[in-house]
Amino acid sequence: MKLETLPPSPAPVANRARRWRAPVIGLLVLGLAGGGWTVMRAKSPAQQGAPAADKPAAKGPDSFELAASDVAAIDAGALSVSLPLSGSLAPVSQATIKAKVSGEVRETTLREGMAVAAGQVLARLDQADLRARAAQQQGLVDEAEARLAMANRNHANSQALLKQNYISQTSFDTTANAVDLARAAVKAAGAQLELARIALNDSVIRAPIGGVVSKRHVQAGEKVAPDMPVYTIVNLAELTLEAQVPTSEIPRVKVGQEVTFKVDGFQRREFAGKVARINPTTEPGSRAMLVYISVPNKDGALLGGMFAKGHITTEKSAVMPLVPVAALREDNGRQVVYKVERGAVVSQPVSLGLRNDDTGYAEVTGGLDQGAQVIVARLDAVKPGARVKLATPAAAPSPAKAGMLASRS
């Protein structure tokens, strides 16, 4: 009988696997439980503190601290209504001196840009012919006077003979008529002599006005004829600004109104003048009228032909409180400002006069006094009734000075 060997049974192996697997699983469960407990314990203080952090603080009354730039103090000044203009400057006194007699120019004493006084010699002409003509006329005068003397003697003799009836009345009248003719000849000769002397005097050309030489038209050695230009002189002591103003704005312009302007090259200097005349007719091809502005120029800074740009002050207010435009607000169709009074914001209605949006000021005719403090910054959270505190005292803004550009509110 044959015996066969059978393979070992697997049951013991499975039993051994179960025996070591159970402790491992137990250890893993214990480890996870311990880690979870540790994490929960770590989070517990933070979770307990979270309600305290999320709990809102108790809300107190509104109180704001305002910077110096947020508040402005009301100051007083004057505003004005103005009309812009521009134009060119021209000298009031300007003369082109012309020769009155013909002759050769002997000398010219001045050149362009040189100052000249009234009566100063500008040029001299050759006087030889003129002197000879004056001497000739003087001889004719002497001859006429001699003829008059002879006629007077003949008339006296005739008068004596007439009394003795030695001559007729007709002869006497003839001698009397001779006297009248001789006297007329003396006058005619004297007039011719005066003309010759005037011509001789005109050979010396003098300045009729004081000023500055603008143009020298002749040189020494040239010949001139009557009415030929010799010199041009301008007087810069007073200039005229000729500016065009639309006809629709002319009713606002009056003689005597103040004008301020600037010119190229003097950007930091402002010049002044007054309206002197208004042209009654419009300029051809435009709907504008010329306004003539008198400009004093004592220091000679302004020159003829310069372009000026400025404005006419057509209306000027008295000194009144001025409020910055930035402080104005609308409230139910009224103009109000937020005024700081005793540490609180107050809505204060105001009445306005002139207003200038360019410079940022408006004239207050009612509702505010000089020295009041108003909020100029746009702070949405600051409302009437809010408590405020000024970091530093509010400084008065640079008030609008007299002559400030403005437009009517």
C-alpha cells in the first residue's frame, strides 16, 4: 500500500495574519484619536476668543478732527465785474517832421532811439540862397520906404500950395494917392522880407515835441524839397490802447472805467489805464467797436505797437465778506455753508452777490460775518450736528483783492 504526502494546510497562516493585524489597527486608531484630540485642544482657545474679537464695540457720538486745510476763515474784500479785451498800444503824440523849404542837408544831429526835447535842432540846411533872398527883400523894403518918404513930402507941399490956390484940387488928390501907393508898397515889401526871414529860419529843422526819434529819413549831403519827411518822433509819456469790444457788451463800458492789462515781455507786471473814448461806429467787417484806453507810461516801459491783453472793470463792489466757492452747498434750492460754531457743524444759509468761479470767491451779502469759520473740504461723513475739533486754527484764505475778475452770480 502506497502512502502519498499531502500539502500543508493554509489555515494556520491565516490565523497568524489575523493575530498581528488586529494590534496594528488598534494602534492606528489610537494614534488618530490622539492627534484629533490634540488639534481640537489647540483650536479651542482661538474659538473661544473669536466671539470676543467679532463682538462690535459700543458706538459713541460722531466726532471728527479737521485739518487746517479743511476749514477757512471768512475775510473781507472787494469783487468786481470785468470784461476781457485785447489790442495794440499806440503813442498819443507822434509827429513826422517835414522840410518846409528846399535845400541841401548840412547836418543831422540825432539818430533812431535817441531822446529829443521840444525845440531841439534836428537838422540844418544850406542857408546861402536863403540869406541872399532875405537881403534882397530887405533892399526892396528900404526902397519902398524911401518912395513913401518922398510921397509924403510932395503931399505936404501940395497941401500948402492948395491953401494958396496955386494948384487945383485934382493935383492935390494925385499927391495924396501917391502917398497911399507908396505906403502899400512898403507893406508889400515888408511882407516879402518876412517870408524870406521865415524861410531862412526854417532851414534849421527843430523838434516840435519831446520824445524819442523813431525814424531818420535823410542823411547829411542829401537834398530835400518842401513836405519831404526828415524825422519821425514819438512821445511815450502816454499811450493809447485800442481794443475791440463786441457791440453787445458796449452798454457796460463807460468813460473813466479802470483797465488792467499785461504785455508780452512783462508777464509779472500789470499795467493800468482808464477808458478815454468810445468809437460810435463799428469796425468794418466786424460787430465790434473800438474802445480807446489812456495809459500813462512815465517810466517808458511800454512801447508803441505792443500787444496788450487784460480786462475792463465794468462794476465794482464795496468791501464785503468773501466766502470760498468750495464752501458753498445746495440745500433745498438754497445756498448754504457748513459753519463750525462751538465745536459743532451748523448749516448756515447765505445770500450771495458777485461770484468769481475762476478765483474761487463769492461775495456774501447776508448770513455770514467776517471771521466765521466754514468747511471748504468735501467730507461726506461730516453733516450738520456733528461734533468737530480743529487740529489748528483755520487760516484766512487770501481774499479777493480789489479789481478781481468776477462774474455776477
